[in-house]
Amino acid sequence: MDDEGWRRLKGLKRLIHDGVRQGADFVEKAPPPRRREAVPGARVDPAIAAPTKVVHGIHDGVLSLGYGGIRAINRAIEVADDWLVDQLAPADDDHCPDHDTRRRPEEIPRLVVPGAPRSED
């Protein structure tokens, strides 16, 4: 793949990750649909008003965690994509004929994921 192909691949990757991130932000920040009354003009029974607020609060918290999880997974995949593309793409200043030679395993930088167990190789 030539330099233009790598540039396009990086641009496409960036576009996809930005789209996922911005989509999650948009959906999370969009105003929730108005909750309709089961019977128009009817009052809410005070006995169920407090539990209803708790259920709505739990629902909103679960949604927030869900969108946060989408953002976290997207970011982790983005970091892995960046690392992989950097490993596969030739360096910008690398125009020598042997730039496609394989690296020895000890020369390849390791991806460090916070919180993941480390193998002592």
C-alpha cells in the first residue's frame, strides 16, 4: 500500500471512531421523550411517586453506564487500531528497500492495557 493508501486508511479509522463517540454523546444528551400519562389529567398516586422516581433514576443511570461503556470500548479499539496501523505502516522517512523486513518479537512494543494482568515473559 502506498503512502496515500495509508493516509486514507488512517482517515477512515479516525472517521469511524469519531462517529461512534459523537453518536454516543448525541444519543445520551438528547432529551428523553416526554413520559405520557396513562390517563390524561389523572394524578399520580403519592404511594407510587417515590418508587417511580427511583426506577427512573436507575434507568437513567444504566443508560449512562451503557453509553460510557460504548465510549470506553471504542477508545480501547481505537488505541489498538492506532498501534496496529503504526506497526504495519512504513515510517514516513523510511524509503529504504528493506522497510518490509519483519521485526524480532523483542523489538515490537507491547500494548499495555490498564488493569489487565501482565504476563512475565
